[in-house]
Amino acid sequence: MKDLPLKVSKYPSIADAQGAHIVILSEKEKSQLQSAIDGANCENALIITEGSGLVKAGSCISLVVRDNKLTFEISKSNIESRSLNVSSQLLALGIEVD
């Protein structure tokens, strides 16, 4: 992100997150995942969720606990479908799901 400004905002609903570059949905907010995927407000946003199986439901990255350790599931195709790039180094760190 180098010299770019960073702004963190919390929105009451995904519809209010217009222009967001990263959308993070907690486990409690996973019901809004489909709205984030389909919403024009977030069409090029990286969608990060919390919970197993959400990458298969369309999330780009999902934080999960495996063997009592925090890790993440990641989908190269979900990321690329949002016109984003992902490094092979990041893919190697996570559990790739496609």
C-alpha cells in the first residue's frame, strides 16, 4: 500500500460499502456474503471472511482454524474473477481451494 492512505470503516450493511477495496465479513456477518459477491458496490473488492467453507461459497480468503492453528483458505479463481491479482507466495501460505 506504500504511500496510499488507509481508511477503515464499519458499515451497517454491505450495501453501504461503496468503493471499498477490501470487505471483511466476520462469522456473524457471513449471511451478507452473497450480497458482497453480487453487489456492484464491491465488484472489485477483496472479500475476506471467517469460517470454513466460505471460499467455496465465493469468498476470496477465509480465516479458519485447523489443528488448533489459525490459517486461511484462499481461492485464486475467486480473486481473479474480481479483477484482482494474487501472488504465488500468498497462495503457498494458505490452503488453496478451487
